[in-house]
Amino acid sequence: PDDIVLGVLLGDSARAYPWFMLANYHAVNDYIDRKPVIVALCEACNGGSAFLAYVNNAVIDFRTCGLKNGTWYATDFQTGSYWYPFSGKAFAGPLKGTKLERIRAYFSTWRAWVRDHPHTTVVLSSDEVRERPHARNMHMAARSTFNRDFRERIVSQTPNPKRTLIPGFELVFGLIPSGESPARAYTIRNLMARDEPLQLILDGVPLLVVAQNQYQVGAYVRKLGDVELKLEVKSQKPLLMTDQLGNTWNAWGRTTDGPNHRAELSVADGYLTKWYEWIENYPKTELDDGIAP
């Protein structure tokens, strides 16, 4: 029950990928709801993301390739392009500049995930993989991955005073802007201290950030059609929010009732990781205390 999973929602389907499996493979090429997806995790930096695996209506697959910018990077089988695994963006090769479409992905305990998604599927592997010490001995938010030898191997030597704003091993949820604004990051510690979900504007886009526990964070575009939604908390457990249109929304960015029932908010571009990996990829990040709007 306490095993960590990376849960993915796509359409009416829910699927959980156990930490111990992803830690051994890092990238999983899968199909959910008949759509190709890529699920990526780094057990060291705790980064995790999921994407639709379409590029120009063709399906691509990831495999791990090397170390760069605080974590591993991927190459696709089809073109040999190189990709950042958590932003879903190609940084070299024929597909350079291409960005994959992010889909809903959340860290959670298995207990909480199956409670909230009782019809979920779960990806299993062999007994041998499930018992590998490499995965079983790694823990979410472990400080041990942030050591001098590891840092020297995997991060840039270019000085950046923002690296020391918080400990490198601290978990943050970062938001990737759509325009020229600096990236924004929030510590999980401070997101959890909020009385209600965070509503903000980034690059002119209204966003909602929902932290359910020390691992599970969802971020969404706070718009329904052309309407910017203003949300108020209706209940905390489970988290339900109401908007000015009369809809009720849950923590997964989906309506539970109201005139627009069956609607869902678009996923915002961002992911959970440790600070050292985030600031390596977004060195101009504005670190917010998570309290001020």
C-alpha cells in the first residue's frame, strides 16, 4: 500500500506504474486507451512525466541514452533525436525543437491511487525486477542522491547563485512558461502549507496548482473555453472546487457536476522533481514561496 506509483490518466483510463519498475527502466513505451504514451522517471532527481508519443502523426519510442542537465536523457528509435525526459522536448537531432503533448501524471502511494481510481490497471514486471535492490532501496525525496560526486558528474560547472536558494534535494513543482517569462517553481513543502490550491497567472495564462500530498501535484490551465475560471474550495477531503459557472471540480481537473459536466481542464506544462534538476534545466527560475498568489 505504501509503494510509490506514477499514475497516469488518459480519457477514461487510469494506469499506475510502480516506482520500483520505472526505476529500473526509466522510460516505458506503452498504450493507454489505444493511444501511444511515453512515461519517464528518474529515481535520483525524482522527476516524472508522461506524454502522448505522437510526432507529426507518427509514433516514437524512447530509450535512455546518457546523462545531461541533472538527469538522464533519451533518444528515440525512429530518428535518433535526443530528448529531455520531463519537458518532452527534443534538444538535438532531426526533431530538434519538437515538444510532445503532456498528459496527466501524478506521484502517489498505491493505497491512495487505487482508492481514487478503483478501476485502474497497474503495470507489473517479473519477480526479479520487483526485488532488485536498485529500485527497492531508493525512496522518494531521498537526500542521498544529492552528493558531491554525483553533482560533479551530472550538472553544469557554470556558476548559478540560485542553486543554493534551497537544498538541492528538496522537492519542487515547476511550471514551464509558454512565452518569454522565467520558469516558476514552488516547493512541495510550501504548497502543502497552503489552505487552498494555488491560482496564478504565468505568461498571461491562468493556472491552477493542486497539491494533495507530499508527492501528488496537479497543474492545469484555469480556463473553460474562453472563460477564465475563478475557483473556490467547496470541501477539502475530497478536494472539490466550484467555479462562477456553477461547476464542481475535483483534484484531477475534471468536473463532478454542473452545467459543463464531463469537461476537464487542460494540463499545464510542468512537473515534480528535485531542485537541483529543475534549476539545471531552468537556470533563471523564479522560486516562489508557494504562499503568495
